[in-house]
Amino acid sequence: MAHNEVLRLLLRAGYPLTCIFDVGANVGLTAQEFGQSFSYAIIHTFEPVPATYDLLTANLASRPNVHCNRPALGRTFGEVKMAVAGVSPGNGVLLSGSYTKGETDIVPQLTGEQYRANRQIGQIRFLKIATMD
């Protein structure tokens, strides 16, 4: 379902999106769309690929309610190996034993619970996940 369809449904239902997590934020299109529709929401983005993260932070620099984060968000704390192809939405964590002919990068990863506890976030009202893990 396209983001604008999800937005229409949420707006029609009057759902109070006060805290949004955008996991696999890429260059920030979802965060921008949700930020326009829910200007009161605090949005936390997660994009571990360095080049993509740089574009994400540039695209969202004028939005004080958006917090851009470089670590991947996953099941465990530590580091993970990612397949990286520029700023492609096809970048993704490589599962153990997986192989890629392209470039890879080792990126930090933390769990959603660790992040939520560290930031003292109560309830996550909407979670968008666009990952390949």
C-alpha cells in the first residue's frame, strides 16, 4: 500500500500519531509525508548506510520534530553486515552465510527496546519498516 493511502486511512480514522518510527528511512520520503500530515508527531528515522544517511539528514534538516539515527534497528545489539549499492532502497542486512557480489559495509545495530529506553519513549504509535532482514 502506498504511503499516501496509509496516511489517508490514518487521517480518516483520527488516529493520534504522536510517535512514529521509520525503520529503513532511506532518504526520508516517508518521514516527510508523515511529518506534513502529523506535524505534532515526533518522528525517529533509522538509516544505517552512510551515503543514504547523509541525504536523509540533509532532506530533513528543517524538521525539528524528526530525529535521524545512523544505527540499524534490529533483533540484536552489535554490528551487522549490509549489502550496499549507493542510496538504493535495496540496501539491506546480509543474513549469516549470505553472499553478495556488490559492496558491503559493517554498520552498528541496536534494538528498538534499547533505543526506546535510552530516549525514554513511551508508546510508539506507528512503526514503518522497510528492510530486507
